[in-house]
Amino acid sequence: MVQVSDHTTAVNVLGYLSSQFTITTGPGDVLRLHGELDLASAPRLEAALSTRPRLDRQELVIDLSDLAFASCAGLAVLLAEHHRRRATNSSLLLIAPTDGLRRILSVTGIDAVLNIRPAHVTAA
């Protein structure tokens, strides 16, 4: 893990399928996923999520705009985090999925379970 700034931590995953996870904190906790969320990278996402607080009424936003693919292993991590957050009265919001990822979420029926929006809307 490399400290990028006071508010950003980047984790680079090396391997056959490489993904980069960037965690940005500040107003609205945002985790940006880049690359492919698959069997190789899912445990690293799970580890990154386990460090995020699950406080009452707190929302974690995951930006999917640069995520090209998610396997069943990656989807399982997102579903597990959704259920953990519901149990602690916090929430998970997935934003800006690519067309391909939207199709995966739709075909699997996960789009009916998770809170997914086309883009992040901030309060003015």
C-alpha cells in the first residue's frame, strides 16, 4: 500500500489480471475500482473494504466507471459488503458502472439488490 496523499491511498495489484484500487476519503467516502475485479483481485478489494468504517447511517460509494469486468468472485465481495453495511445501518452505493458491467449486474439480478446509480450526485 502506498500513501499518495492525506486523502488518497492506492493499492496496486500485480498478477495475470491486474486491477488498481484507489480509496479516496473526504466528503463522501469513495472507493474507485480500475481494471478487472476477478478471482485474483477480489480478495484485495475485500481487504480494502474491511478497513472502511461501517458507522450508523454512513454511506460508502464505490465508483465503477473504470471497472471493465467483474467476475462472480468480485460480485460476491460487493454483495457481502452490502449485507455487512445493512447489518450496521450503513449503506453501499455503486456509481457509474460501464455498459458491460451494467449488463453483468442485470443478467445476475444483482442490480435489483444493490443500490446502483449512473453517476454520483453531491449535495449542493
